[in-house]
Amino acid sequence: MIYAALLRKHWAAIGWLALVVLAALSAPTASPTPDLANVNQPPFHALHWLGTTPQGLDVGLSLWQGARTVLLVSLPASILTLLLGAALGGAAGYWGNTKWRVGRLKLVGVGITLLLAVAALFYVPVSWLWLGGPLLLGGSWLLGRNHHGATWPIPVDSIVMALIALLNSIPLLVLVVATAAVRPPSVGGVVALLSLTCWPVPARLMRGATLQSSKQPYLEAAWAAGIPTHRILWRHIGPNTLPVLLVRFPLTVAILIGLETTLSFLGVGLPADTPSWGRLLATVRQAPTNWWLIVCPGLAVVGTVLSLQRLSSPPKGPSHVT
Amino acid sequence: MRGQALLWHMARAAGATWLIVSVLFLLSHATIDPESQLRDTLENATHPSEAGQRAAATQQLLHRYGLDTPLFYTTWHPQVGWQWHGGQNQYHAWLTQLAHGNLGYSYQADAPVAELLAQALHYTLPLTLLAALLSVSAAVGLTVVLSYRPVGRRWFLRLAHTLQSLPLFLLALGLLLLFANPDALSWFPAFGLSSTAAAEAWQQPGIMLYQLTLPVASLVLSSFPALAIQLDGALQQEFTQPYTATARAKGASQARTAWRHALRNALLPLVTLLTELLPSIVAGSVVVEVIFALPGMGRLIADAALQQDFPVLLGGVGLVAFVRLVAQFMADILYSVLDPRFRIAA
């Protein structure tokens, strides 16, 4: 019922997004052959309805195949971004700087084990470590488990905020370009890179939401009743903070589509033979007066981003404070 | 109390800058093996020579760039265990150099880093400062004027949301296509900054302004919607407060209520945006500088990243990080000046 209402209200946005998804699923996988007889053709050509690029590639076909890249890169990247942001932000909001106290013995034990493991890296074949590492770590954790001595707090909040400050101190594009320069271009690399650099925004939101809901009386009651941490997080805090993430999802996808097209436009990140809207837009730099090279992919990008923004806007029109 | 808090803020900012730049230095130097890279370039660049000669040349180059010493104070070797190197390491040398105000020497360009940064800033600052000033004043002016005109405000917000969904490079390309195109309107130069040496001294700012019109316009169009949307939300929030009703009841006009009463309170969240704006003024814009071929800071940093010219990259990123911390510091002070509630909290 609520979905029917949503569909009626946002039929244009949902229709456009469905079209993009359909195009992505149905796009041919073979890389297109350039039609060198028809280079720089304007639209409404008999063979190429949307015109051709200076290399003789069909614009319509590039758009069709580019839709798949959009889906393949931005969807997994935004899911990963949100998950990473939710985990780190939620941990920072829930434990704060003082609430997670670890026994001194346990902390020292884990520390020594980690040091030993790093030292062992040089002597022992790596395959042993996969087996022995978790065993050692778990053992030392269990050893200190029932020790009722002095405890040290772990400043989770400060650590996460310091990470955010570190990421924010470098302009995002510079960071991405610098990392892309070191690694060979690949789709997986771009997904990892985007999610590793874009998580601070959802993390901040999640931290705020967790802080707010952990001040509620029912959570005090849950703590007082001795409900274990994982259940408090899953049953009491989770349902209250989930809407924050869900509302954020379309916006994150929109932001990542913008970033991905910008990266492809600059020629960084994705392999050179991956068809993408940004790469199609970059061809206009070789022929600055070919308006169709901007208008067609430009409309595709703007339509998708606008539809996603529309989906995440609250029911009372677009004006809202976040 | 205030002085102590201020000192604490400054100490924290300085510590954070040091930490960020150190992490960047260690990470960038640890991920790449300069020796193999140098060997590659030597093999490509020079005529084929003896292996021994090549090794000697590599050692010489490494020594010249100061890359032949260990990276950090301590290292771990499987045979020897932990080793203490004292002051003879790259990090220590780099820190000492930095403390003397020397940013190092570029690997690629034949110039000190400080000089390269100054050159880039010379092109970036007029562009970004102009863009920042224009977008802040456009956002504040338009939002306040339209805040009590519902029809205009609705259209304005729609426009702002549409503009916000356009990536910056698309905006820049669109402007180029419209206004620097012999087929459409050829009002502005397509890219670059032509030499202004031939013109009279009093004409130079005018020529520069003319050449910067399109880059500045694309920056303004891409950055002012976010400001306007945020400010509009804050203003509408203030309009629901009782004090606006009081102001209206005692006879203040709508314009006066908006400008003198609501705006002052609505501007507070905008102070946070200052912390975002100031670093980006120094960092420039990679996209705009690439499209309009301006030799600015964004291009410098991006090129340095692509060519793995670490002194320049670290210098540029360090400068941006430093400016960001200064901006944060200023925002903290501004907050406590503007809003007494923060003085108690701090």
C-alpha cells in the first residue's frame, strides 16, 4: 500500500531508474566496434540515432553499456560505504570514549599476541598464521576473560573521529587520484576506493542517531536488566537507527555516481576499455563543438542523480534540514 | 579559562596536523619502492650500460634524494631483530627540514616545492576566492530575499536541487559549450590564461577577470546550491520561533524580520561550512583546472600524485591540511564569540 503511494508520487523517478537497471541488465557485453566511416555524426543519423564520437563509437550503445558500469560500481560501493559507516559510526556512538572497558590483563595479552604474530610473519609460512592467529588471539582473550581486575577504557569514539579527520584533511579527489595512481585500474579497486573514502558522512549520521537513541530511558532499562550488548545493538538500537541509513541510501548512490563519472572523465580508476558515461563525456574534449556528446550522457547522469535525490526527499517537498 | 581553552585548541590542532602529515609521509614512502622505480627510469632513459654502473647510478640518485637511509627510527629485520637507527633516517631528516621551513625539492620539476606551491597559489587563489565570495553572497542574498516569497522560493529551491545534482565537470562542459563555442556564443576564451604582460597595469585585473569568468561561474553554480539549501532550512526553522512572531507583531517588516532577526540566528550553521570552504579555496579544484587548463593547486597536487612526486604531494596536502585545521580553529572561536551557549560548553 505504502509502495503504491510511493510509486504514484515518484512515478517518473522510479520509471527512469527502472529503465537504467533494465538497460544495465540487457546491455551487450561485447566491446563495440568503431564505425570509422561515420565519425563525429550528429544525432538522427540513419545508423546511429544518437550520433557518434570522434572515434566512431555509437553514442546510444555507449550509453546503454555505460548503464551497467554505473550499476556495477555505484551500487556495491554505496552498500559497502553505508555498512562501513554504520559499523564505525554505531560503535563510536554506542561505546563512546569510556564505555568499552577491557581488562588490563586481556589487553596486554592480546597486544603481546599481536606482536608475536607480526614477528612470526618473518619466520613462519603465512598459511600457518591463518590457522594459528585466530587460535592464539581467542586463547589470550579467553584467558583474561574472568579476570576482575583493573580495566582500561578503549576510546572508540576518539579513534573513529580521528580517522574521519584524517580522511577529511585531504581533498577527496586528490586522495582517490593518488591511490588510483599506485594501483592498476580495476572495477573492484574503484569500488573499494570509493567505499573506503566516502564512509565518514554515514558514520557521522549513524553516530548521532546512536547517541540519541542510547540516551533513551528504555536503553537504561535494558542495561539495568543486563541484556547482552549484541542484543541491545540488534534489537533496541538497530530498529531506531535503520531509517537513517535507508534514507541515506539513494543519496549515497547519487553521490557515488557523480564521483564515478568524474573519475572516468579524468581518466582515472576504471580500465580504459570499460564503457562509462564519464568516459563518453570526456570525448567531448577532442571535439568541443559536438553538443550531442555532452547532452546525451549529461541528461543520463542528471536524470539518474535527480531521480535518486527525489526518492530520498521527505514527503513534504524538497526543503529539509539534515 | 578562555585562554586555557584556546591554548588547548591550538595544541590539539598542531598535534593533529603533525599526525596527518606524518601518516601521509610514512604511508606514501612505505607503499612504493623508490629503488626499483629509479632502476626502471634509468633503464628507460639512459643508453644501455654496465649493470654495476647502473647500480652505482641508482645509489647516487637515492643518496641525492635522501632515500638511501631507513624510513623510520626503528626497523625489524628477521636476522637482527629490532634495530635502532637514531637520527639517520628519512623521517627524522624530513622533520628537521620541515622545522627549518624547507618543504623539500621536487623530483620532477627542477624547483623547490615551496616555489611550485607559491606559483600554483598565484593562479588558484583569485579563482577560488572570487568563487567563494560570489557563492556565499549569492546564497545569502537570494535565500533571504526569497525566504518570505513562497512562489519564488519554491522555484529557487527546485533550481538549486537541479543544480546540485549536476556534477561539476558537467556544469563546466555545459558552460564551455554555450559560451566559448564558435557555433553558439563565443564570448569567452575556451581555456587557459593568456599573457597579460602586453596590457597596461591598470587593465590587467580586468583581463584576468574576463578570462576567469567561466571557471568562476562553474564553481559558483556548483557550490552555491548546497549553501542555499542549508541556509533556507535554517531560516525556515527560525521563522517558526516565537521571536519572529514578536518582531512581526511589533511592526517590523517582513524584510527587516528576515534580515535583522532570523538571518543572524540562521547564519550559525553556516560557520561550520567555513571549515569546508577555506581548505577548498587553497586546494583549488582539480576538475575546473583540468577542463579550463589553469596551472593551479588542484592540478599540481593531482599531477604530483600521478607522477609520484612525493615532496610536492606532501607539501600540497600538508598545506591543505594545515589550512583546514586553521579553519576549524577559527570556526571554534567564531562559535564561542557568536553564541554564548558554546562558551559554557567548551
